[in-house]
Amino acid sequence: QVTSFQGVALRSLCTSSPPEHPEHGRLVYKGNLAKAVLGVRFFSYSTSIFNLFMMPYIMLKTGIGFESLLIQVAFYGLIGFFTFVTPVTLHVLTKGYVIRLYYKDEMDVYTAITYNAILAEKATVFHQKDVKIPDITKMFTTFYAKTKSMFVNPTLFPNPQDYNHLMGYDKFFNFNLEEEKEAGERK
């Protein structure tokens, strides 16, 4: 914030709390690759749609419809791969990328905003107790919210305590191995 005092510019820093969303709560995380993910998926979808519309024209102009069966299978397989498999693969890889994460303190509820298959924002609501950390580190998965994999960058949380609470690192850790052994035997 810049203010003027007798012709001299003064700059002051204001530490305000993150913006509140009336429905979801306080913003605790904002992904820096949200626009890139949206752009790449949109480009992939648009090229796939372009391929679908151009296929009849290409088939008529090249005469591939009248060639041998082997060439037809190879051509349709190649075009089909790039038309359908690439967008599906991109969706599978990026569907758990969290673009925004909100938190409601009073209810201990998180709302993760991701992109769905038609590039619209999708809200996933979960409690902190629903968060499960994978035993083995997985590529595009930081945690599971219920059964849905989510991917966040821990360094993008403005307040590290928000990340610690999300992951359950702020909970009391019990070193009693006997209780752990009994719990494992009951399963």
C-alpha cells in the first residue's frame, strides 16, 4: 500500500489474512500450475476435436479409404491414439491437481478445487480425518482425500501450519509399540 505524506511516498506492508470464500472458508493453498494445466488440457481437447472433424476430409483427399486393410488399420490406429489416448492420459495425470484449497476452522473441513473432465472446476469436500498419506510415494499424489488422490506442492502453502494440519503432522504421535502391535493383530 502506497500513501503520500506531504509529497513523500510512504510504503507500508499490510499482513492480512487470506481471502475468505463464503461457502468454502479460508484460502490456504493456491496451485501455481493451474493455468498451465488448464491450457495444456484445453489444447489437447481442441486438437482432438480438430482431428475428428478433419478425418473425413483427409480420408477423401488421400484415398486411404480405398487402400489395403493393413494401411487403414495403421492409419486409424495412429490417428485414434493421438485423438483419444492423449487427452485421456492428460486427464488421468492432472485430475488430482489442486488449484485451490480452502479450510473451515470451525468444522475442520477442507474443500479442494480441481478440474474435471470437461475443464470445469470441481469441489471435493473432506475432513482432515479423511486424509491418508500413501505408504509409498506416488508420482502425482501427495495425499488421498477419502479415496481421491490429490496433488499439492507443500512449498506453496503461505502458512506451513496449514500444510502440517492438512497432513496430520500436528497430531500427537504415540510411541507405544505394544498398542500398535495389538491394533495390527486385530486387523
